[in-house]
Amino acid sequence: MVTITALSTREFTPLPLDGRRGFPQSFPVSFDGASYVFTLYVNADPAVLEDGPAFIPLPTDRSHLVVKVERDEEDGSRETVFLRKVVPGLEYETGAIALRFDRQTVASNSLNTAGDFGSVVEGGIARRWA
């Protein structure tokens, strides 16, 4: 179960997001004794992209950033612990971690390709319980 709250005073460790890798993008994170795999992608209605905007407005009712987090298990499998569209200004608690994604600027040219098009997504991870 995911709990959503307003931003707290928790200290978040920045995630290794890099807009130059494009979207979707995936990366591993070791945090607090556990290993996670983060996958981020942009879900945008094709009509949003028809006018060829330089940047995709995120979030709207027709476009949003989706984040999936999987935790590596001892038996070698992975368990999905988080899968949802994320909104700046909100903190998400799931399992033993808290997440937030405060900046979501994605260039249309960053969809399905790498390159320096000005995309910037910032997020962080923290312990759920202090």
C-alpha cells in the first residue's frame, strides 16, 4: 500500500536520474541495505505531442511521469513495491522507503532516445521511518 503525503522534513538522498539518458530510463539503487531498480517513463496522449511542443507538460490529465520501483529479493526475484504516476510536491511512502519527484521537465525529443535536450527530472529516496 502506498501512502501519499505533503512534503515532510525528511532528508532525501538524490536519485541518479539523468535526462540525457532519455525516457524510458532505468537504473539500480542501493539504499539502506536493500537493492532497488527504478524505471521511469512518460505517458503522454499522442494529442499532446501533435503540436510538437519542445517540452511535455507534466503532470496533466493527459500526460504524466510514471515510476516503477522493484526491490531485489534474496532468491534472485524482484518484487514491485511502487508503480504509479507521480506528482511534484507529493511524498510517497511504500514499504521501508519514501520517494518524491519534485522536478519534472521532459523534452519531447527525450522520448525513446538519449541526448541532451534539456530534460530534468529530480527525485529522492529516504527511509520511511526515522
